[in-house]
Amino acid sequence: MNQKNIMFSSNGLVLRGTLHLPAAERPPVVIGSHGLFSSGSSPKQIALARQCNACGIAFFRFDHRGCRQSQGIFQDVTSLEARCNDMISAIKIIQNRKDIGSRIGLFGSSMGGAVCLSVFAESDIYSIVTCAAPVRSSSIIKKLEKSYDSDLLNPPFYKRYLDSDISDKLSSTHHILIFHGDSDDLVPPSNAREIYEKAGDPKKLIIQNGGDHRMSNKTHQETFVRESALWFKNCFDGTI
């Protein structure tokens, strides 16, 4: 893959990401948003970037503020609103590039899925794929408190993260492919069903049997990568 490191600004913070370019002139692009404690270098995004490139689609993965190579202290800068601002800034920086076409898709995992669903209607987005996206963060906060990352969370962070309910955004979404594991013990699969019920057509829901929140099953990962890249390709081509 032809990779380019990109820096851009979001609310005064410098964020860093990697653009994967296929051997195509002004290709469509997918922009990824990672989970709460993850980064743009997650294996899920890297694998999807490769498959998208094989389909003639560019892929931009970046670290949200406070994560990995991007500026900011995680506890101080992380919220759904802040990450939505990061995604909007990423969309704008990609739209201004001369080596990328005008067609844009979004991919989001867990909190990243909530980010993509939140900004979908605000930009000219062709398609979206989500994995284990929460509709209301309040339903999972107690489980997060008991997670291995609990030392990162303080009361002000709880308040910021609890103040998120994207249910009113779902009806504006369309051309969406939804993945969720039926054994996800962090974000219940009922979230995926609610997204599917409220989203507009075309839409597709894939519930993975025995799937967990991290999609640790190799077969599930392979299905996700294959089906997601195909979904984006068909949406960009206008066949969906």
C-alpha cells in the first residue's frame, strides 16, 4: 500500500493519521474512527484499509485527540462531542486533497461507531459501517468502571461520557452496514437492532454468533473485512 502520514488540527490540537492510497486516480475514501481506548493503528482498521485498497478505495485512519500519536491528555480531552469534532476535521482535510475523490464513507468501532452515526448527516457521506456501536453510553458506564482501563477514568470523565445519546441521529442514517456480536458483554446487541430499525434504507445488519465486543474471533474478523469493503465498494459504485 502507498501510505502517507498526515497531520491536521482539531480544536487547536494536532492529530496524526495515515492515508492508505490504492493504485487508482482520485479514489473514493473511507475514514475510520476507533474505539474509546483504541487508536487508528488497531488491527481491525489496518486490515480494512488493505481490503479497501484492493477494491480501489482509499482509507484514512487517525488517532483521536489524547490517543497514541495525537495531542491531548486522554482524561481531559475525551468526549463524544470532541471526537465528533475530530472526525469532522478529518473529513475536511481529506476533502481538500487533490488525490482523493469526492465520495466518502465512514467506519466506526464501538465509540467510533457512535461518532460516525453522529456526524453522518452533517457531511456528504455515501455510506457507513459500524461495529458494536452504543446508542446510549449510560447503559455501559458501570461496566467501563470495572474494566482494566478504570484507572484512566475520573468523575469529570464519567460525566462527559455519560452525556451521550445518539438515538435522535439514527433516522438520518442510510447506506449502513451494522456488525454486532450476540455475546458482546459491554454494548448489548439491542443497540445494533435499534440502529437498524431507525436507520433508512439501504441497510444491513449482521449479528455474529458468539461474537464479543472486540471481535476476537478470526472468522468474524475475516467476514467483517470482506463484507465491509464490499459494502463500501457497492455504495460508491451506486449498486446499493
